[in-house]
Amino acid sequence: MHTQLETDFQYDFLLFGISSSAKEYKLAWALNRGCICHFKKVSDITLSQKQHEKEEVPFAQFYYQRGSQIWRLIENRTYSPQFSGQRLIPELPNWNYLLWLRDPGEHVSLDTLKQNLKTIPDNKSYSQISVDLLPNKDNLLF
């Protein structure tokens, strides 16, 4: 007999989808200039494939922390040619990048952030995403 652990995780972060033709490092640089943050490249996020648990799909990630505030810029589509087309959140195919914010802080209001996202070159569109409606939201727990 197997016992299944059921828990209710707290999705206490904001999520924005960004559609941009820019490379991930160029988008991180533009966000650093326009959003008063200092993203740095960190280790990739990896997800195990359901079919092959030994194979991990990498997603580029940039990270910024200021006190209790944590910002992540995450590539929604893997850069690895081996796993072409794989997405971190498959139900968001229109967003190339995800901007993940925990405790966005007082130094940047959401209105200011949205204004700054509008001014980024190569940014086609963006939108705040309701995390609770995503079937694969557990992929965003770090």
C-alpha cells in the first residue's frame, strides 16, 4: 500500500509572461537598465523528463535578490537543441520568458514595472499571469 502526500503549497509570488525576440542575456541586461534590478546569470533550472527521468531539460535563469525580494528571469523554452520545443510551463506557449517576483518590494511599484516593461527593446508584449490557474505551476516552485 502506498501513501500519497498531499500538500497545499503557497504560490506567494507574482508572475509575468514576456514575449521577446531578444536573447536571454540581452533581456536581462535591458531589465537591469530599466527596472532598478541587477540580474546575474545563475545555474539553469532543470526538469526531469517524464519519459526519461535521467534526462534533465535545462532552462536559463537570471537571479536578483535585495533583502527579502527575489526576482528571477526564466526562459520558458529550453535553449537546448536536444530538447527543442520543451517549455517550463507548457500552457504558456506565447511567452518566451517568465519574470518571477517574490516580495517585489517598495523600490519598484507594479505600475512602474509595467511601464518599464513597455520600454524594453525587442519586447513584443507582456502580461501578468494568474499562477493559481496554471496546471504546471509546481514547475515554478524553487
